[in-house]
Amino acid sequence: MSTSTFKDYLHLHFIVLIWGFTAILGLLISLPSLELVFYRTLIATIGVALVAYFRKKDLVLAIPDLLKIAGVGVLISLHWIFFFWSARVSTASVCLAGMATTSLWTAFIDPIVNRTKVKWYEVALGLLVISGLLVIFQFEGGYWLGLSMALISALLGALFSVLNGRLTQKHTPYQITLVEMASACLFALLFLPVNAQFLSEGESIQWAWKGLDWFWLFLLGGVCTVYAFSASVELMKRLPVFSINLTINLEPVYGILLAVMVFGEKEKMTPQFYLGTLIILISVLIYPVLNYWNKRRKAVRTLG
């Protein structure tokens, strides 16, 4: 592994550490999930626009490209809505454990989108993830709703990651992040009345911030979104999508440890929960070995 690649992976782990804190922020902020996503993406849109302006980055896009990126932004909005919703109806730990299945979904979505051959070891690692989930479901059945929402969020996360992997080949991180955050914000805004009328039992939209909401929101929108999201898009130019999503599986490790530190006893789960999460995370350690072995085997064949 070259020095530049090592730095990229180190940077990626730092970003994942930041993302591990997002579920905690979702619980610290008093706003409902949809309003939370609206404000997060609004702050992120303004932040990216300001950074791009001062750095004099070109943001002009053709209409067809604009629509494609905006469509991915809608997926991101739904991904975050289910993510924060999951944490609200269960715990941050359960939400993060479900998010670790992102690599499983990527193993199947990436070959379909990019028309490549399915790699047997990616599928095997996906099955390993499923076994870990079965352990969690067996002993933590009371959190099935939250875990199910997290699985949907992981599916959407894998889909937009694969699509972003293609978009980065043609567009800059600033163009992609700005349009995706703006379209995610617009989708959340348009969906707010629908949610209030049909899905939230008549509860009115909560626009007002309470207590330290302003601080947590700007931390969520600025550091966890503008910085982390733009940096991750940039890394997609140099690192494999599956490798990125598999590293993101470490998000539960960082997140669960941080959640226990912040919320204490409320976040402590049964030993079986941690066993299931450990099974899921073993895939993170196995993948680089299998990927290196597969590439070396292909190189030997080519030379032969």
C-alpha cells in the first residue's frame, strides 16, 4: 500500500468516526427526524455554497447532470430520515448496528449499476453480516422496528454511494455535494406537510429550536455533513466503493462507544447484541485480505 493510499484510508477512518457521532447528535437534538434532516441539509447547502464561493470552484452543471445528481440527493434525504427515525424508536447502538449492513447491499448493487461481475467473497462477507443480524434479532427482538428502519437506511446508503462513485468520475465534490444537499433539503421541505398530515398522527411541524439545538445542528450540518460528506466524495475517486462502505462498517464501533460514553446505561445492550455486532464487523478485517489475495491472483494469471 502506497503512502498516499494509506493517508486516504486514515482520512476515511476519521470521517467514519465523525459519522459515528451523527446518531448521537440525532438524539441530542429535540427536532423530529424529518425536520432534523431539513435543517441539516439546509445548513449543509449554505455551507458548501459559501466554501465553493470563497475557493472559486466552478458549480455550473448541464441540466441532465443536474437532474441526475438531484435524484441521488433525494435518496440521501430518505437515507437520513430513516437513519434518525431508527435511532428515535430504538437506540443509537441498534441504529448503528443496522447501518453496518451497508456493505451487504453494496455487494449486490455495485455489480448491477456498474455492470461488473459479482465477487464471491463480497457475497460471503454479506452472508456473514446477515448471520450477525440474526444474532441481534434473536436476542433484541424489542428493537425490530428500529433495526428494520436502519436496514432500509443502509440499503439507501449503499445505493447513493454506488451512484456517487460514478458521478465523481465526471463532477467535482463541490458540484455533487451542493446539488445533493439542496435537493435533499427541498425533498424534506416538500415532504414535511405530507408527513404532518398523514404519517405523524396530526402533529404539527416543529420549526422552533430548543436549548442547544442550534449548536448540535450546526455541528451536524457543518462538520458531519459539509466537511465529512465532501471529503468522502473526494475519496471515492481513489478508493473502491465496496472498500469505502466496508470501512464505514466501523461506524457502529465508534458510535456505540461514543453513545455509551454520552448516554451511559441507556445505551448498554445485552452481550448477544455485541456478539452480533462483532460478527458484522469481522468483515471489515477480512475484506482487505481477500481483496489483496484476489488482485494478486489476477496479476499472476495475467503474467502467466
